[in-house]
Amino acid sequence: MTVADFDVGSGMGCRKVREPEGLTSFKDLPVIDLSDIDSPDEQKRRALASKIYDACTQVGFFYIKNHGISKDSVASIKSEAQRFFKDLSSEQKMKFSREKNQFHLGYDPYRGVRNGGKKPHPYESMMFGREVKFDKEYRDVVDPKDDAHNQWPEDDELPGFKSSVGSYYEQMTSLSRKLVGIFAQSLELDKTFFDDKMSKPGSLLSLNYYAAQSEGKQASIHAHTDHELFTILLQSDGIKALEVVNGEGVWVPAKPIEDTFVVNIGDALSIWTNNVFLSTLHRATNTSGAERYSIPFFFGVDYDCVMHTLPSCVSETRPMIYKPVTQAEHYLSKMNTAYGASSLVAA
């Protein structure tokens, strides 16, 4: 399929997105109020989409407030992360090793130095993929045969853990679909453009734990970009760690702000938009000496969806950069580079 053949829907292929400025010398991340994301007023939704467009094309990162996720839900997922990392022994956690899973789902322990060819991993993490039972929009219409092969603690190990984490996963999925709709509008597409590409979204939830470091040491993640359409990040209260590079090469801190999440554009959305939306380099450096949790939710299109660059994002001054690729090919390529290819044979 060529760009000319790609059907972007009635009335959606002829409009060009306005030429973006590119990465700017921002000093702070914008804070965007999502109160109007479900507004029946088209003008209010368009005003919100315009703010989203500016943030995605000039920074690649922004905070969201009035996002609809309750304080109780946030407190609950933080509590579950703490229970997993603190209440289970190392032996119990290693039963869920990511190395047992073809798609890198499961537990990854702290590794301070390169060990046996493995890259250092300066924190503990536990990653889960999508299960249709945690998707209220599609649980009655999508076959669970395509569910992620998650590794869950038994209920006698961590009572209520799976249901609580699943509830948060469901809420993040619903919020993500709303964000995709407003992203589409910001690109001069119908807000439903991505709907038929998200019945089995390639989404991931990671619980991350950084142990307290002794004086003079720090836990950090080197500069990187994320792989999916975008990430919704819940940060640890009061602990500065996340930093985002600006157009001058300066690392700008993204300090935690109460009742907000941080959203950043991932590589997949850069593919769709021909780098109009920026997948910006970022890193995490914890110099506080205190332990830290972070809980990112990564959201992508269906794994079998072929990602084509939008024709409206291609021009004489912005020639096409990316070849079509499925979300699964893109994800596994990125993850196998980051973690090493799994020794498991695909089912």
C-alpha cells in the first residue's frame, strides 16, 4: 500500500497539519487541563486539541490535570506497587522473571553492573500487558485469546493484587482512548480515526521501584525514547527524577505536580506523524537518596495494525521518513534491542 492508496477516511485526507516549530528551548513542561475532552462544545474540544498539538510538536511532553482518575485509584496503584516490591521475597519475584516471557512481560531485578552480557538495570520492575477483562469498552466483543501472557502473583501471596492492578489498567486504557481522540483532532483528523485500530491495544503497565541509594550514589535511566504511541506516567510524590531534553540540549526537570500525570509522545506516534509529533529524549536521575516509585502506562495501537505515516504529515519540505510497520514488529524490535531477544519460540 502506498501513501496515495492509504484511506484516512472521508474528508480527512486533504487537510494538512500546520507546520510545526520543532523542539523548542522550553524551560518547563506545559500543564494541560482535560476538563473539555468530553465537552459537547466542538469549539472547546478544538481549543484543547490546539494546546495538545503545540505541546506534542514543540516539547513532546506535557502534564495533564482534571484527567478523571481519582485520588483513590492513584493511592491504590501506589500501594500495590509497594506491596509487590516489599512484601515478596527475591525468590518469589524471580518466579515471574521477564526472561520467561516472549514479550518481555514480568519481573526484572536490579542489576548495578553489566552481568553475563546483560545491561545494567538500576531499578526493579514488573510489567503487565493487556487483558480484555481490564478493558470495559471491548470486554464483551473481543476474544480473550489475544490476551497478554501475564505472570501474576497468586492471591494467597498478594491478596487482591491482580484485581486492583487490573482496575487501574482499565482506567488508564479508557483515558488513553480519549487522548487518542484528541490527538487525532489536533492532526486535523476525525476524532474516531484511530478507533478501529484500538480494539486490542498494544498497552503495557510497569511498576517500577528504585531503592534508596547511599550517599554519593544515584539510580538513573539513561536517555531514551518510549516505543508506543504515548506514555502516561505517575511519578513518586515529591521526588524529582524525570528530565526532558529541550531544543538547546538542556535537561529540563519534570518535577511531580500533585493530581497530574505526565504524558509523553512515543516512537509509534512519530511514525504515524512523520516526526511532526516529537518522541523526545528523556531520562530519570534520582539524587534524593530516598526510595522512589514510578508507574508508566504505555499505550499503542493493535499489535497487528500496520502503522502508515499520515499523508497530511508529508510535504515537499517534510519528505516521508518511515516505512509501514506493524505495531508488533516495532515493539519487539525496540524491546529486543533494549533487553535482548527472548530465547522462547513464538507461539
